[in-house]
Amino acid sequence: MVGPAARRGLARLMPVAQLLRAGGARVRVEYTGGVDQAREVARRCAADGETVLAAGGDGTLRCLGAALAGTDGVLGVVPAGRGNDLARQLGLPSRPEDVASLLLHGEPRRIDVLDAGGEIVLGSVYAGVDAVANERANRARFTPAGLVYPLAGARALLGWRPTVYRLTVDGQDLAPVRAYSAVVANSGYYGGGLHVAPDAAVDDGLLDVVVLGDASKLVFPLVLREMRTGTHVRRPEVTVLRGRSVRLSADRPVPAYADGDPLTTHGDLPIQVLPAALSLLAPH
């Protein structure tokens, strides 16, 4: 399935489609004009017994995954985004030959999804400086791909104001905490390869909550560097919790993002895990 801004996805899809056809599969490409149409087409294809193929990044996967969550429809993935964080978590291949082999011969696996205030999320929800960085990254048009997230993060950090978060995990209210960000993760990666929740698993029926607590802005870049390997969770400023439901709020309006897209900027945000809600072709 190809959306209106899918030049990168189309370029990655074409060689995979050729290999699928050579392997005996029937491939049909649908061009869609927006999210609603894409989800409608995905549901119709799934109802007809077809595998829905998403060629794109985390936003594309979330769009089509939301359409298929709670159904028997199967989602296949051609990683073609800037971040590809869910693909990284799932261990999805990137070479066209390997992608085609998985799509032709792989067995579907069930993964959890999140319900964030009524919106389906596959990877994670994050509110704070990382969401501000995501906003800036989404507006970057001429920055080289490898520099988009680092530059956006640095600019977001410079303008960040202290924020107090309130969290309720599985009905238990936690003490308010001053922090840079609160992340509710199904998948362990976000931000183009940051391993924010290194113990997260997409099929354990649990949410990993990571709070990046208040620290000097001089220290925070070190925390970001450690997030490449997940060692940031050893820091005393970082709190990790687990549960099946979370309610998140802040003492001032802060942006909240999910899989690279905006969610909300004010009020309480209820989040819960929907276990084994989505069927996806990925290594077991």
C-alpha cells in the first residue's frame, strides 16, 4: 500500500514486489490519498484474505496496524522510514531478498498494541522533550537523514522548561516527578535507534514506563548517548516501571507523540496494553 508521500516507500517496495512475483505471489499496489482511505483499503484487503503490506516507517506501520488490530488480518512490512524503530525491535530484515523471503515463507506472530486515549499505537507513547524533538524532526526538510534526530534533539533540549509529571500505573498513583520526558513503551526503540526501554517486549502483555528524570542539561546529552545501548537505565535519574495500564499527565501542556505522530498536548492521557492484538509477519 502506497500513500501520497511515499517516494521512499515505493522505491523500497518495487524490488521486493518483483521478488514476490518471481516467487509465485500475487502483488497488488493500492495508492491511497490519506489515513482514512488507507485504513479502509487495509481492512477490505484483510477481509478478502490478503496480506496487507506496509512500505514505510513507523507512522505507516501504525496507520495500517491500527486498521488490522483486533482482526485476523496479517500485516507485512517493507522497512522504508527514517527511524524504522518497530522494525528494529522485531528484527525485520532490510535487504530486498530477505524481506521477500520472510513475506513468502514466514509465519505470522501476534504482538501487543497500545490504546492511547482511543488511538492505536504499535511502538511507544512519549511526552516531553523527545516529543518536542520529534516535532522539529518532522519539520526538517533539507537536513541529511543521519542528522535529523540529533539536531532536533539538541534544539529541543536548549529550549526545554522543567516539567512535573504525574503517573498512575495499574491504578496506583505515584509521587509527582520532575522530568524531561515520560515514555510508555511497547517496543524498546524510538527516535531512530534510541533503546529507551531495553527490557520491553512486544508480546509480554506489559508496558515499560521510562521516566527521564531532572538532571543538568550538560548531563542530558550523555544520557542520550547511553540510550543508544540502553545503559541509561542504570542512572539514578532514570526510573523504570512496568504495568498493564498507565495514566500520564503534566503540570503544563507538553506535546505527546506516538510512533512519530502527534497525539495530544494537554490533559490526562490514559494508555493500556491490548495483548496479542495484531498479527504481523516477523521473525519469532
